[in-house]
Amino acid sequence: MVGLPAAGKTTRAKELAAAHHALRLTPDHWMIPLFGNAIGDFQRPGGERWVLEGRLISVALQALRLGINVVLDYGLWGRDERSALRWLARSAGAACHVVYLPVDKNVQLARIAHRQETTPHQTFPMSEADVDAWREQFQVPDAAELNGGEIPAPPAGWPDWPEWAADHWPSCTDS
Ligand SMILES: Nc1ncnc2c1ncn2[C@@H]1O[C@H](COP(=O)(O)OP(=O)(O)OP(=O)(O)O)[C@@H](O)[C@H]1O
Ligand SMILES: [Mg+2]
């Protein structure tokens, strides 16, 4: 899954998991019980969120090797993150589909407000300024990513995608 907060990723991920008998991995559903739903230090680069995501990627790869479908319900704002995961999925013998859910800002804000009102304990607080900053950071997937095209080489200085992934998601080893 690829998309900004409140784009509808978890909603769609549940539908896909049911339709494809897939294991759904949703980091927020681990982060909030473990660390609460305030924005905290655990979100920093290399912090607990990234460790958790790395471990869940390892779980995903184990499942793929067992022939089990996986829905990775992450935000995956960065093209490099998506390239790394596409590469890792392929290395596990799986096909990989990038499911991108675009969302207009007004719809996003309305959904965030509704969710904050109805299920505050299942989400993180998000302001309009946060949303503006996130929309700037988000790298929209291109046609090659969406159509399963060629996977780009890792950024300069990285020998391969597994090493890049292990740096980006500490604990993201294929074991
Ligand atoms: N297609 C849709 N139409 C209308 N409302 C939707 C749709 N998809 C999701 N929603 C609602 O929008 C809110 C956000 O959806 P959801 O939690 O699935 O988003 P998300 O992308 O997983 O967000 P986050 O990144 O914060 O986990 C929820 O209240 C959900 O019920
Ligand atoms: Mg979600």
C-alpha cells in the first residue's frame, strides 16, 4: 500500500487481504499498543517505528517464501523504499503490486477529523500543517512502479537493495 495518512490504505488493505487470503501487516496496529498514540521520539529516523517495520518486512518475506500472500500496509512515501521492497519481494519469488491511493487534501483533512472524533485511540494526532508538510515530502509513484516495471538501481554508494533496506529499517534482515 502506498499513500498519505487517511488515504484509505488500511481500509483497502483489509479488503485485499480478504480477497487474496493474504497476511496483512499494519505497523500502526503494533506501534499504538506498544508506544501509545502521541507523536513521539519513537518516530525518529532509525527509531522504534523503523525497527518494527524492519521486523515486519522480515515476517513478510518469510510468508512469501511459504507461498502466502502479504499486504504490506505501510505508507511508503519514498521511491527508494518502494524500490527496495519490490526488489525484496522479487528475491523471495513473489510478484509485487504497488497499490497507490491518492487523496485530495480536503478529503484527507475531513477523514482525519472524522477518525479523530470517532476512533481517537486508533490514530495519531495530525494537524493541517502536518498534512501540508507531508504532502510536500510524499513522492508520487511513477508509471513504472505502478505497472511493475524495471526496478531502479539503489542510490549511489549502496551495493544492493538489501543493504539499503537494512540501513533504512534497522533489523530488516532476511531472517
Ligand atoms: N474509500 C473511502 N471512502 C470514504 N471514506 C474512506 C474510504 N477509505 C477510507 N475511508 C475512511 O477514511 C478514514 C481513513 O481511512 P484509513 O484508516 O483506511 O486510512 P489510512 O491510509 O490507513 O490512514 P493511516 O496512514 O493514518 O493509517 C477512515 O475513517 C475510513 O473509514
Ligand atoms: Mg492505516
